[in-house]
Amino acid sequence: MDAAQPTPGEPLEHVLLPLPSGNRVYAGAAARLAAAEIAVLLAGVEADSIRTVTLGGVDHVAFRAPYAPGALSRLSSRFLCSARNSDGLLLPLELPEATVLDDDLLTIPKYQGKTNEQFTRLVLNLALAELAPQSRPYEILDPLCGRGTTLSAAWLLGHHGYGVEVDQKALEAHAAFLKTWLKRKRLKHTAGLTPVRRDGRSLGRRLDAKVTPTLQTEPLVLSIMPGDARDSAALWGKRRFDAIVTDAPYGVVHGSSQGGKRSRTAAGLLADAVPVWAGQLRPGGTMAIAWNTLGLPREDLVSILTAAGLIPYDEGPWRQFAHRVDSSIHRDVLVARLS
């Protein structure tokens, strides 16, 4: 007979085993990143109780908090979560499903330069954590969306995803994958590419898709506009978003500026684009940016966000997401809110 599960709100000593994929990508930082995510996302967690413990030679994260199955299930780092009983034994917790679509929507695409999907979910979680609760899905914008990992993650969690992408081939590759995936899953959907023209010239083709997940009736929207990230406001017009979530380029060419010059670092791109993106947020909306600190120090990005009228979260666990990806990339995440 299975042991009885705790009741929501019951104080527990939790022990979380991070997803193995994180250990491969974050070079040993997985447990530390999981601890920071827990401190940000879980209400009532005792910050001084969060610690790394080694069980069976594998790093786990232990912490004390009221039992909140819904919040635990949404942790990007969660592989297995248990509770320690009065005898010191671990009871695996049966958590609800956090996603409305199959997660192979994120894991199937493989291509050079793809951001690890677990990290994408982490950044999305941090942006969503500071939004006011609402009954409708959030509208998420990624103005540097590439082949749509952030937008797929938004769909997975039951939210709408919007994007901007300058590389037409990347946009079309995502469209081809998405159409194939939706057909194979036999979900009610629409998906297609349509030409976009502005001022008498062709910008390329935009992707528009809708899917109705099995367990809900309201369709989820995914739409990507062709164009430069700095032109996001012009491309999307009066539309406003609940959150902007993006992974800035790590020293590669991305798009062209208004004067036709190309940017090879995140510094110039973000200095130009953040004020534009800030104007696309609804009041109380959030912006979460992942970037390479070797090209742009954290203090400089804080200044860019502040100058754009945003309030950065820059204390405590919010400063614990920096980690080494490889010799040329030291990645961090910064979240800010529009007052």
C-alpha cells in the first residue's frame, strides 16, 4: 500500500533531485541553480534551510517549506521530489502534471546553438513568478526567438507565445517542425506561413499557429514576425505582453540596426532594444533576459533596464543564477518589472 501523501500547506522537509540534463549543461552548477529557483518560486520557503546534500553520490537540494504540489511541479529543475518523514525516510511526492502538451515539443528539435530547454523553462519560470495571478493564459514575447524554444516552452505551460526573428530560415524551420508535430499528435490546430509587407517591401513570412490542448477548450496562440528585434514594437503595433523572455546572442551576428550595421555582441543590441521592449509590456509586466556576462557586465544591464523604466530584481537569490557554460560563455539571468 502506498504511503499517505501530505496535505497542501503542511510544513515539510523537501529533498529535490535535479534533472540529470542540467548536470550535463551547467557543469556542476545544477544543484545551486535549483536552490535559487526554489528560493524565488516557492512561497513560504525558509531561505536558510536551502542546502545541497549528497545522497548516493548524487547532489540533491534539501529545503523546508509548506507543501505546495502545484508550485513544486512547475520547477524547471525537478526530476524527483521527496519529503522526509519523522523517521528520516524519504517519501516520493506524487505531483500533478504541470504541462498541457507533451514535452517532446521542446526536446525533439536538435540544432547548433539551441539553448538547453531546461534552462529556457527556468528563465520563463522566473518571469512568470512575478506576474499577478490571472485566469487567462499569459502572453509571452521573445523578440530574439530563433527557432522558437521559448515560445514552445510557453505553450507547454499553457500560455500564448509571440516572437520576432530576423533569420527567415530559422523561422521556416520552426514552422515545418511545428506543423509536423501538431499533425503527429492529432491535436486540433491550425498552422501556416503568410507574407508580411510593410511600406511596399517584403519582410518575409510570418508564422501563425493555434492548438487546443486535450485538457482545455481555449486554444493557445503562437505567432512569429519576421524582422529585427529592435523593430519589435513596430512589428507588433499596439499589442502588449505580460512578459518578455529572451536569450541574448553570445557574440554572434543578430539582425541589423536602423542604420544597416550589424551587431556582434549583446551589449549594443540590448542597449538599443530594451527601451523598445519595455514599451511593449503591460503595467506590472516582467522582462527576463539571459546573456553572456563576458560581453556585458551585470551592472551595465541593470543600468540599461533601469533607464528604460524597469525595476530589476537584483538581490538575494536573484543573483544566484550565474553559471559557466563554456570557456567563452559565463551566463546569467536578470529579471525586471515594469511598475
